[in-house]
Amino acid sequence: MKFVHIADVHFDAPFSTISDRAELGQARRLEQREAFKKVIEFIKENNIEYLFISGDLYEQLYVRKSTIIFINNLFKEIPNTKIYITPGNHDPYIKASYYNCYEWEKNVKIFTSQVEKIENEDAIIYGFGFDNYEMNKNQLNEIIIEQSNKPQILITHGTVVSGNDTKGIYNPMSAQELLKKGFDYIALGHIHKLDFNTEEQQRIAYPGSTVSLGFDEPGKHGMIVGKLEKENINLTFVPLDEEQFVKENIDVTNMFSKEELIENINELEIKEDEYVELLLIGNRNFEIDKYTILKYIEYQRIIKIKDQTEIAYDLEKLSNTTTLKGLFVKKMLEKSQNKNISKDEKNIIEKAIAIGLEALE
């Protein structure tokens, strides 16, 4: 039997935190759709019998009905492929879920939180998923595998732990227990990073998210393609996402104006398939406004700027002087040392110090 295994598509994710550019969320949602179309085209071209979707297909809190129709219309294009979906913590099988109140194609099977066993001519499929945004019940105890010449596959969404401590809220499962059960393949979701060893043809596999959802998900993203017979498995990874999220550092220590910083940014070599988060580091000698910088830099591929710089002045030393700068810094430091203020308020005070010192030059 041949299968494609994907997970963590997260259709209609807002992408509100990955970019300082408002238009990026829309662009990324279109790229999610393109990646999913590639999955369906691959299945058609290679006569794949099974599609396993191991949770978080969409965002329950944001998904639109038009997106569900888009997904289901693509499923119509592969009527001879058996599609198995297990709900995850972002798309749980709740009352208001489209899994529960939408008429999917006949070749689509959606699991609930109850363990189900489905025996086909060439494979035995077990599956269970989330019925809420958290799940800490160990469902593996309910699965008893009987001897069979057919490959036996588990599809679920959750966290695999190496020891026996399976406490957690995202369907924690012991790796040792999973292996003891004797599944021929375990199709998992929840971890957005690809996790399987090609050389060992590892049977417990995370395909990762189909497209990267942010700067904490570097590397390639795509799907696992498998050919499985009893006691014989062959797995390969096929990338789907043409974009990568990378981080670039710029040290501002020896820069003395916004213009100089913008010029240095425009000299960077940015690849066409990269989304870039710019990390500003070092000691700053001027006030930094990331939105002004984004407005004037040439690269639209730089989508986020994070200011990790520190004020170049020795504030403690300056606060002990009798100059206008010294008196200003002293008053501001007194405010920042108040135990009742938050971290965000401290950051605002630090920004105010930088602006004030620049104005007093």
C-alpha cells in the first residue's frame, strides 16, 4: 500500500505575530493552499491509495466555511484515495466543528475521541483524536492489536515522550508503549518539525507542518510519502513549502543614525525564497523605530524587525552628573526601578530615555 502522511496544515491561521507587515498573513494563507494542492496533485499522479491527516488541518477559531469547501473540493479530485483525518487540539471534534456539521466526501473518514479500528483489504487503520482543545486521557490502553498479515497503522495527534511520565494536555504518549503495541506505522501530528530517520525508516513519524508557520520553524516543510507492506517500509520526505524563515543579525554599535542603519540593511543579500526576521543587536546611539525602518528598506522579504539593542550610554554614570542629561536620566531610572511597574513599562521607560538623550544632543 502507498500513502501520503501530512499534519498541522493550520488552514486560516491568522499569522498575526510573525510579521510587522500587515499583508504577510494573506500571502501565507495563499501559500498554505498551494502546498495542499501539491499534495492532491502528487496523490493523483502517483495513484496513492491512502491520505493520512494527523490533526490540526484547520484553525477551529478562525476557519471559514469557504476554506472547508476548498478542502473538500480537492478531496473530490481523489475519489479512489481513502482519506483518514484525526482531529487535533486546534481542530477538535466539538459540536460546532465542521468535522461534525459538514457533509464531507464519501472517501473521507474523520475519527472522534473514541478509538476506532477499520479493516481494509490491504491495511488495518486505528485512529482517535481530540474532542476538546486539550486531551490528557491515555487512549492507547484501549488498543489491542491482533495478529494479521496486513500492515497495522495508528493515526493520531499528540506528544510522544521518551519515558513513562505521560502527564500533559496534548495527548501524551510513551514511545516505548507505542513500539510495544506493534504498529507497522504510526502517523502523528502536533510537532511542526519533521521527525523521522530516513536511514532507519523510523515507524513513529511526524511529517511536520506543510508550510512553516513562523521563525521558530526553520528548515524544510512538506509531507511523508510511504510504501508499506508487512515487515517492510519505505519512507521519503517530499518538500511542499517553497519559502523558508530565517533570521539575520545587524550590529548597530558603530552606526549613528537611522539613515546609516537603513543603508546597511539594504546591503544585505536576501534570497527570493526567504522570509527574514531582522535582529538588531549591539549598543544603539539613536532611537530605533522599526516601522519607519520597514517603510524605507528595499527588501519586502524582511517581514519582521526585533530590537534587541541596548542604550550606548552608561546610564548609572550619567545619572550621577549635574548636567541636564544627567538629571533627566536620574529621574527616569527612578521610575524604572519602581517594583510595581511591569516589564513592558520598563521597556517604555528605556525607549523614553533613548528618545530624550537623542533630543538633548
